[in-house]
Amino acid sequence: MPSSLQVTNVLDFIPASEHAAIRAGHSTYDCTGGIQAAIAAAGKVFVPAGVYPVKQLNLKSDFELYGEGDASELKAYDRTLASEFMLVTHIRDGGSRRVADNMRNIHLHDLKLNGRVAEFGYEQYFYLLAVNATSDLTVERVMFYGFRGDGMYVGSGTLASTERHNQRIAVRDCVFDGAVKDNRNGLSIIDCDQLTVENCVFRNIGNAKLSRSVGGIDFEPDHNWSVYRHVTIAHCRFVGIDSVNTAGITFFNGHQAGDNIHDWVVSDCQFTNCYWGIDTSTKAKTVADRPDNLSVLNCHFLNSIRVDVAVKGLSGTQISGCTFQRSPPGSGPGGDAIRLGAIASRTSRNAINTVITGNTFTGIRPQMGVIGVLGADGLVCAGNVFTDIHATCINFAEDKSPDNAREIDRIVISGNVANHGARTASRPAAMSFLSTSDEMRISKGHLVLEHSFEYANDVENSVTKVANGATIQFRGATQSRS
């Protein structure tokens, strides 16, 4: 944004008789008209410290709106549809499907947006910031607080089947606080080409009355023309997102049709006390299909209630340099650190070409295995360390799926270490490196992997190589083992 733009103060458009109450934080005056007039009058608008009750405020291109941090609060005026969107670019069928027509060059920073969910309750389609048909938007140091639906919605308009596209959205140093866990998502992405989310905190988000697609960041394209690609999520924290079926991040590839959905990186993030760390909802894919290319790098997962990273049917996933931990060791109801493959609507989803390298797994008490393999066509699991596991490190499903399309092969397991770590009174009684399961229960199955290899793994003497009398044969070019 050009620094030469003249700054307009919103208080200049609000009656002076209201200034003291606004500064004190107890004004009931509707500030919408005044702030909207300030937006219309200038390219750079300043919101001084205070609490401003507002309904919908419409943004514009080449515009900057900023305050004095959390002290500058825009608060939902009421619970009616007039307050459905607090800040918005385009609504209904505004804009066009041509990105050249997008609203663009908007900078929002150092503000607090308060949806008052504790007072007004959950409402799915109420957003604090609604972004549609917008390019080059930067949101920095904004507190999204108490949102009734989503904190920030990056979508395709607000009418069904409206095709709109967003480009180059950056969200940095923001806090998404759901306050009372009666909301939907902190950040919901329907359509965005080049999204960056950095140094943000997502906490207290959830809704026990809802199923999936609830949590910190949710990627949920609605149509085959929806786009979300070239996504970077870095140095973020996801805390206390623990309502049933909520997730720190959810990726959905069900509308992938060509080049529209791919390439997502999650790096250096912390997931603490989440129901799911990273969840996915995927369609069945083959090796020939367009890879999704999810990379999860150098992240820390602590005390997830269920699965830390659910790869399910994604293609081209890499999980490297991460730490997966339960504290105290063995705590929690039992959930895998990484789950590959899934069955949805009786249709198998096989994880395609997954790489799991250089990770540390400590104290996990899994449902299947620390790495639970329901279906995988191509897997490299190498150089990982498994310590004090309260069951098995790598578990393969050997039961049949309803469509008989579940597949486990082209597996390489090499250079991993499995040990009990420090000798303590709480040392796991039974730890195994490999095992099989039937309907996610440990079994004494006999599994044959025709094009797979297992070699050079350092399994401590006190750790059972293959659990429960099962046999697992790797019939690759090297010596088979069982």
C-alpha cells in the first residue's frame, strides 16, 4: 500500500457525544454508518482504541484498515442478519469469475473482531471476515474472537453455485479464538490460489453438535471449479481444538479435477490437545491420478485424542522431521499417530506414494499402530524412532474391505529404531514392531506383501519383532522376513 495515503480517523465520522463511551468500551451506538463513510472517503482508515458496535462493513480495493491492536475492537452490533458479515469484500454474486475483476490490494491489521458467540450463540454462515473474488489481501495481527460461524471465510461468493476465485491471501500473526467452542472454523478456505498462514494461533474452536469440517483451518471446496493450491501453513499453533471430530487442519480433495487442488505444506506447527491434528476427507485415487502433494514437516503433535495425521486417500504425502508424543506415555483413549487409507461409504481409499521419514514417536498408545495402514499403494517408512510404544509400531490391516479394493503393497520399511527408552517403572509391558489387524483390532493374521521390503531396522531385544503370532512376509527382491 502506498505510504503517502492520507489517514482518516473513524471518530471523525462518529458523533463526539459517543467518543467517551466508545473509548470506555460500553457504547451501544451503531457505528456502522460512520465507519462505512470513513471507508468511502479514504484509502487508509484508522480505528483508535475503543469498542465499536458494527453491522456489515464493506471493504474496497487499494485500502488499508488498522487500529491499535486488541484495544481497537469492532463488536457485532446484534444477532440479526444485518450483522451476518462484519468485514466483507464481495457478497451474494458480487465480482465475477474472472480474477482480473477481483477486488484487490487490501491490508487489514492491528484490530480485534468480536462476534459475541457467548451471547448470541452458533450461526453457521456468520463470518467476521468474508473474502470473495479478492486478490492480494494481507491480514496481520488481527484477533478473531468469539465468531459464531467462521472467523475468516475465503469463499466463492455467498450464493450457492457462484464461481469466484481468490488469489494471494496472506494471514500473519493473527489469533483465532472461538472463546466457548460453539462455532465452526477459525479459517475456512473454499477457494484460494496461493495462501500463506504464518505465526497464527488457533484455540478454543469447535462444536460438539457438528460432525467433521470443524476446527482451526478447514479446506472445503464446493465445486470442481474450486481452487486451493500452493498453500503454506507455517509456525502456527493449534491448541485445545478437542470437541468430537474437530481438527487443527482438515484437507478435502473431493472436488479435485485436474490442476485445481494440490501442493500444501504444513511446517513447524504445534498441535496440542486436538481431537485430530491434521485430518483429511478424500476420494479414492490411483497412482495415475494427480498427486495432492501434502508435506508435513518439523511439526509437534502432543496428546491428540485420535489420529495426529490422517493421510487416508491422499496421494504424494510426505511426513518428515515431526515429533508425535503422548504425555504421560500411554495416555489418552488410544489413537494412531499416522493413519494411511480409509473406508468411506463402503469405498476404499488407499494412501498413494507416502513417505514417512525422520520422525520421533514417543509414548503412543495406538488403536491400530503408531502407523496404522488400512490401505497403501506405495509407502516408504524409513529412519524413524519409536520409543515406549504401548502396542505396535506399524500395523497392517489384513481384513477385506467391502469393495475389495483396499490394497497394501509397494512398502519399504528400513532403518527404523524401536526401543523402550529409559528403564522406568512405567515402561510399556508389550511393544512390537510389526503387527496385523482385523477391523482395527490386533489379530494373528498372515499377511503377504508381494512387492515390498523390510530390512536394516534396529529392533531392541525386548521389543517383539512381529506381534501376537502373526506372520508378515515381504516378498521383494531381498530376503523375505517374518
